Amino acid sequence: MLHMSGVIGNLMAAYVISSVKQSTFYIVMTSLCLLASLFFLLLRVPLKEGLTVPEELEEPEVPQSVKQDIKETWNLLISPRMLLL
């Protein structure tokens, strides 16, 4: 099912791309991306409420070798759940 915003967005994109110079289009899109990225600087640091893990469940951090990391990544890639993707 196609949503109305997808239809309107595609129609607007077809109009804007065909009627605006390419350099103007890239300047506007770059400005939008920059503003969206700068917006994240205004966000507060989230509060950490209710995220405590009991000490008996915490696992000590043990550094793994690169060989072990590669082996675990390979096992993940060939797992039946990932093969569906």
C-alpha cells in the first residue's frame, strides 16, 4: 500500500529536480543536511533511569582476539536467521 506522503514526495521531487538548476539543488540539499546534523547538537543527554544491571549478571569485559571476532562474525553470517536476509 502506497502512502499519500510517498506520492506527494515523488511528485514534488519530480517538479523540483526538473525546474531547478543542479547547483541550486545541491546547495539546498547540503544546507538541509547540515541543519539536520546541527539539530542533534541541541538534544539533551538522556536520563539513565531504571537501567541498572544487577552485579551478578554483569560479565567482566574480556578482550577478544581478531581471529575470534572474525570467527564470530562468520558464524553470524551463516546462521539460518541471517541467511533469510
